[in-house]
Amino acid sequence: MRTAVVIGASGQIGRPVVEALARDGWAVTAASRGGGRDAAWGEGVRTVRLDRADDGALAAVVGGGCDLVVDVIAYDAGHARQVTALADRIGSAVVVSSVSVYQDGAGRGFDTLGEPDGFPDYPVPVTETQPTVAPGEATYSTRKVAMEHELRAACDELPVTVLRAGAVHGPYSPLPRELYFVKRNLDGRRDRVLAHGGRSRFHPAAARNIAELVRLAAARPGSRVLNACDGDTPTVAGIGAAIDAVMGVETRTAYLDGPPAGSVGRTPWSVPRPVVFDMAAAERELGYRPVVSYAESLPETVEWLTGELRGRDWRAAFPLLAQVYPDLFDYAAEDAWRTA
Ligand SMILES: NC(=O)c1ccc[n+]([C@@H]2O[C@H](COP(=O)([O-])OP(=O)(O)OC[C@H]3O[C@@H](n4cnc5c(N)ncnc54)[C@H](OP(=O)(O)O)[C@@H]3O)[C@@H](O)[C@H]2O)c1
């Protein structure tokens, strides 16, 4: 039986990754600090506690060797080295990176979003040959690039598939952008405002689709870098409508033609230019077909979000989301804008 170790197994991406590999016949060791397990995993899935902050911890879990390591939570070159150092004991690896590594022709990317005219003007769609930011220690994106470079440098000894994920969504998300619409619906807010005419597109990536890419890459070891996104890129207005349909509510939307007015009209997808990634390489190299569309993925996400919010402030339920998007639910500003 082929053996796999998944690092970060109990998170939003790790859960369906373990499930997909186990279903495909892999003997999976699911590693995380807490050693958590998902109810959907069969008894054949082994859980282990692993804290990758301890450099030797992965070597202990891999032991005499395994066919595959899936690293969901590699954030820098040091994490990559933890994997490549075991090249003689690992058949191949799949490592999750991010689409935030890309920059446009003017050097703009996710790191320049806060600067005047800092929003990137990417081609539509962005292929994997698009330049990336330089590797470095400064930001999430530069560290991800450094991580990718470290893996590429070892590709003669260890075949590695790097998956550059888009806006990840699904149950167990620590950054559930969908909450923007779900909470408004739960709060009975039927009037909403969307900037940029509601036409913004920011490519989503269902955790289940990323898991499918991991499953396919695991079956065909090789050294490659692939975008990891859904098959469709709905507009933000389309996302709102799809969530309304799942929740059975009807809403009214006012549109701002241009950027948000302060927090009004600003959602996690409200980008001034499209951010869309080409999935042709994944189709060509791995035969990737998304296992869910954006809309099909929503019911379990909405159900999970609704349960997590029950009796809790959203900031307590989703501290990372509150940190990244502090004014996601500024209802007072919306009401003031509407009555102005
Ligand atoms: N969210 C997005 O929109 C987005 C976009 C692009 C790329 N990504 C990438 O997606 C990945 C994050 O995956 P995710 O969303 O599935 O994360 P997640 O839901 O936060 O899950 C993280 C997992 O890693 C485990 N973990 C955390 N620290 C650990 C450590 N020191 N040692 C071992 N295990 C540890 C956690 O369990 P314990 O707490 O029990 O350890 C959990 O199983 C990252 O590579 C990120 O760059 C995310």
C-alpha cells in the first residue's frame, strides 16, 4: 500500500486531502499539533501529533520512509528544507503555495495592495509563467516564493508539485470570506451594497478541488508548479446570489460604480481589476477536473458557518478573519450611506 504523510491534516485543506488520498487507496498519516481527526476519515487513517516548529519532528513521523509527503502549511524556505532534507526517504511531495506570489509587469502584487495605484493589473487569466515577487523574508508572498525556490533547487532528488491556491473556501476555514454574505443573511440584512458594480472577480479555490489536485499529483509524481483554483470565477454579485439561493433568501443590491465608500461596498472579493488564474496546465498535466463548482461547494460551507456563529460573536468565532477584515460588518456605515 502506498504511504502518505499529510502535514496540517486537520485544517480546511488537510481534511479533504486526507479523505481524497485515503479513498484513492493511500495509507495516510494525518499530522498536526493537536493530532485531530475528521469524522469523514476512515479508521485506516492514522493521526499523529507533530509540531513542525521542531525541525526534527517531521523526520520522526516519516521514519524509515514514505511514498508521499503533502505539506499544506509550508510558509518559508525553512519549511521547504524540512521536506527536502528527507529526499532520500520520500518518494515525492505536494506542497501548497499561494497565487499571492505573482506580480504584474509594473511590480505590483498582493504586497502593494495598500499603496496608491498598487492594485496589480494581471493578465486574464494568469498562467504559471507570470513573474513572481522576489524571494525574501519580508512578507507572506516573498516567503512563499523562497519556499518554492528551495523546493525547485532539490527537484533532482525529490519530485515536488507546488500548488498555488486561490481564495480557499470550505468548512473549517480560518478565513471564511463567505461569512460576508452568510452573516448578513442570518442577521436579516436584506439590503446590500457592492463596489465596482458587483463585477469584481477574485478566483476561489474550494478545499475539495485543491484536494483533488493533490490526489492527481500524488498519482503522477513530477516537478511542476500549478495554479490551484476552481473551474469557475463568479463575480462578487454572483457569489452573493449563490449564497442567497443556498439560504433561501431574497436580497436587494445597490451598486457603487467605483471603489468602496470607506467600508461600504467592500467585500473580501471587491477587487478593482480581475484576479483570475489559468487552470489549463493542471488540466493538461494532471487531467484536473474540478470536483465541485463554486455554487455546489456552498451548502456545506453555509451550514458550517451557521453552526460556528451560533451564540458567538463573529470575531470570537473567526479571529483571523476579524484581523484581516476588521470592518466586514459595519452595518451603521451602510445604513448611514443609504439614508445620506
Ligand atoms: N486561506 C486562503 O485563502 C489561502 C489562499 C492561498 C493559500 N493558502 C495556503 O493554505 C495553507 C493553509 O491551509 P489551511 O487553510 O488548511 O490552514 P488551516 O485551516 O489553518 O489548518 C492548519 C493545519 O495545520 C496544523 N498546524 C498548524 N501549525 C502547525 C505546526 N506548527 N505543526 C504542525 N501542524 C500545524 C493545524 O492543526 P493544529 O492547530 O492542531 O496544529 C491544522 O491542521 C497555507 O499554505 C496557506 O498559505 C490559503
